[in-house]
Amino acid sequence: GSFREQMLRILQWRDARAPGFRHETINHIRSMMAGRFHLPDTPLYAVAKEAGMSVNRFSVVFAQEMGMTFTEYHTRLRVSAAKWLLVSTRKRVSGIAHSLGVEDANHFENLFRHYSGLSPREYRLENR
């Protein structure tokens, strides 16, 4: 299947084994984001509107349910996808960043290092 289909299956597998996730609206948002994480930053207000909540209410409910902020969740989705792309393709890091909706490759590398402990290049070398 396509990269997006593979990511959806990976995320569904992971999430089925994770605790919590009782809130149906948050489950809906998580499913929606699994298909949109590669787009340029999705504004929090747009996601809150999709959830039918104020930004403040959505932020609280999401953080309680997921144990992290929406922005952190969105970034973790991108880092997970980047890990898969680094190991399964020969794409350049800048190309991977772009395909995940991050235009600034340096910013992407900093995010990746923050969440994985390695640079994208180091991750690729260690996981071939």
C-alpha cells in the first residue's frame, strides 16, 4: 500500500496497545491526524473546531487523554514517519522533512534529535 496507508496501519497497531484513549472525539482527531500529519502545520484552532470544542477545552481534553499536548503529538507523528522513511528509503533528510510538511530542514533535524536522541543521519546509519 501507499506510505499513508502503511503509517495508518502502524499507528493503529501502536495505539491499540496503548492505555487510555477512551474519548471518542480524541480518537476521531487522532485518526484524522494520521492522514494529515504530512501537511504543513495544522492550526490548533482548526483541530479544536473539528472536535467541536473551544481551543482551551480541546487542549485540556487532549492532554488528559494523550498525556501530551496536541503539538507534541503532531510532532511525534512526524518523527515516527521520518524514522520509517529514513530506514526504508534513500530520500535526503531535506526531502523527508519536506514530505512531512516541514519546510526548514534544520528545524526538522532539531525536532528529530529532540524526540529521538539522534540526528536523522545517525538514526539512518544505526537502523539500516
